[in-house]
Amino acid sequence: MKKIRVGIIGTGFMGRTHTTAYKNVTNIFGDEVVPELVIVADVVEGAAKAFAEKYGYKRWTTDWKKVVSDPEVDLVDISVPNVYHCPIAIEAAKNKKDILCEKPLAMSADEAIEATHIVEEAGVITAMGFNYLRNPIQSYVKELIASGKLGRVVNFRGMFDQDFNNDPEQMHEWRMLKKESASGALGDLASHTISLSQYLVGDISEVCGMTQIIVHERPDPKDPSKMLPVENDDLVQFLFTYENGAMGAIFSNRLASGRKVALGYEIQMTNGCIVYNQERQNEVQIYHHDDDKRERGFKTVLIAPGHGDYGKFYGGAGIGLGYADQKTIEEYHVLKHVAERKPSEINFRFGMKVMQVIDAVLESAATHKWVSIEKVK
Ligand SMILES: NC(=O)c1ccc[n+]([C@@H]2O[C@H](COP(=O)([O-])OP(=O)(O)OC[C@H]3O[C@@H](n4cnc5c(N)ncnc54)[C@H](O)[C@@H]3O)[C@@H](O)[C@H]2O)c1
């Protein structure tokens, strides 16, 4: 049994989700790695205090610097708005803390590159909160693609649409401000689709994109009679090519009527096709061109033991996992990487490449030109 002492920064949606996952890790995976909840920070004093009491963190603070310098903390969990990710990560690395950071890694590709170099030089373990990659279905899809049974990937069509902003009375929030979030749907939603594309198919080398704001102002939550400007994209679309020669396209709309968590892809291959939609996260559609001609068609494969970590939850196929389970799997692997001092595949360098794609799409949208992505050492 190895104990990993956790300090978390942020008590919002992600702070709660990560903490619930830490608490669930031993229930599902046993006591190989055991998280100890040491300290929580939030700028809102009442939130930090109530969170510590509710979830059992030993201490609380309003100053994130106290978390990254706390001698009792091994792992710093960054669950705050995007603008704080890299400044916190850099300080954490200076204090030799391992890091789990929510997506997107940074406010820009340059900031992501700088942070990646700093954490790599410090030799700390890093991981990104791309939880959708932790769905055991995705490990299976990755294996299936690598097996070559369906041939080679020629085209990836991805999306992430949600309609949570469709109500015109939906309040303004930090995600709509350039200085706190940088991009809108692109960094918030499409970053997940880019992460799936990168995890399953490979690195992107060139993009051509466009963005649009659909609703230009939102009520100020402090005084709803006043309106605040929406500064970043509600809608983004881009075409791209991979280093391996395949092509792709990604679409994301944070006001897409009827779409709840429509994160998905169609991966077209020379001998088959794979179709996934997060709204049905326990199944994947697979077409195999080698099937008997009279029986060709997409088949639905339900999540099953043998798909990634699914067997740790249930012995039978198709019982199904949820969003919180992805986070439990994520946090288990982060703790294990920290305990074993083994780098994670979904680390800062992975998050940096996603940021390079995001920046290239923004540049392409501004210049109306294709933009290449440079390899970073
Ligand atoms: N992986 C996912 O599926 C997923 C889902 C939602 C959000 N996120 C990411 O998680 C991060 C947090 O998003 P959220 O939805 O939890 O936001 P949120 O608004 O629900 O919570 C943010 C929290 O951070 C606190 N905070 C703000 N500035 C702070 C500071 N300087 N120091 C300490 N605390 C501070 C706020 O008071 C708030 O409690 C974002 O980067 C977002 O992109 C990831």
C-alpha cells in the first residue's frame, strides 16, 4: 500500500468530481494506492472551509501558494479556471510536487510549451484531466486501431456539442472571458475531441479553422439587469491533417440545441469504421469490411471486461459506467503513476500538443489561412 497525499485547488464542479473520485479509488481498485486528502484551496473562503469539512480535507486555505509549498502534499490537483493552470503548475514543479491539471493545459501554446519544459526539467509526474480518454471503451478502440484489423485510419470526424448555454438567461461566467479561459467552445469542449483524436490516431500537423460568437452578451450574475460581453467562440469548426497523412475535421458548438454531451467521432479506416458518441458512453459501433458480404453492417459492442479497467467495476458486460467512473479511473492511474514514478501517456506534453492545435485553429480563424504545427522538443 502506498499513500499519496493530495492538495487540491478549486472547489467547483471539477474540485467536487476529483475529490469524489479520490474517495472512490480504493472502493474500486483496492488499497494498492491510497489518496490522503490533506489540503484544499479556494479563493472563496466559505467554499474552501465547507469543502474541507464535507469531504474530510485536514486543512483549508484561500491561497493556492500554501498548497504547492505544503511539505505534506505529494500531488497538486489543479481544478481552477484555465488562467491559473500554468502559474500553479510551475510553482508546484519548483516545489517538486507531482501534478494533475484540468484541461486545457494553458491559455496559449507558448505558455503550455514553457510549463511542459519546466515540469519535465523538474522531473515531476504530470497528468491531464482528459477523463473521456479513461472510458475503457477508448482503450479498446485504441487496441483495435493498433491491431490493424480495420486497416489504416484515413479520416477522423469529431465533435463536441452541448446546449447548456442555449437559454438566453444563462448567466455570464469565466468560461466566456478571454482573460480567464482564452478560447470558448474550442478549449472547453473541442479540447476533449482533440485529445481523443490525438490518443487514438496521432498528432495533428496542420489546421484550417473558423470560429463564431452566437450570443454576444449575457447577464452579469452579480446584477442580472446588466449585460457582459461574451468574448470567445460559441462555435468552432476546423479541418486538419495528421502527421501520419490521415485527414480530419472537428466541430464544436456550446449552444447546439438538443445536444447534451455529444462528444463523439467517426473513424473511417481502409477496412472498417468506428463510431462513438459519449451520450451512449457504454457502447461503440464497429464496421468490419471483412465480415461475410451478406452480413456487413455496423455492430454495437457493449462495454465489457477486457476493455481497459472495466473489469475492476463489474464481472459482466454491458452493466455500464458513468462520467464519475471515468474520473475514478483517471485518479487511480494518476496516483499509480505518482507511486511508481512512471510517466503517464496523458501528461503535460500531451496537453501541450492539444494547446498547439487550439492556438493554430485560432490563428487560422483570424488569418483565414492554413496553419502548420511545429514539433516541440
Ligand atoms: N475534464 C472535464 O470534463 C471538465 C469539466 C468541467 C471543467 N473542466 C475544467 O476544470 C477547470 C475548473 O472548471 P470548473 O467547471 O470546476 O469551474 P467552477 O467555476 O465550477 O469552479 C472553479 C473554482 O475555482 C475557484 N477559484 C477561482 N480562482 C481561484 C484561485 N485563484 N485560487 C483558488 N480557487 C480559485 C472558484 O472559486 C471555484 O470554486 C477548468 O479548467 C475547466 O476547463 C474540466
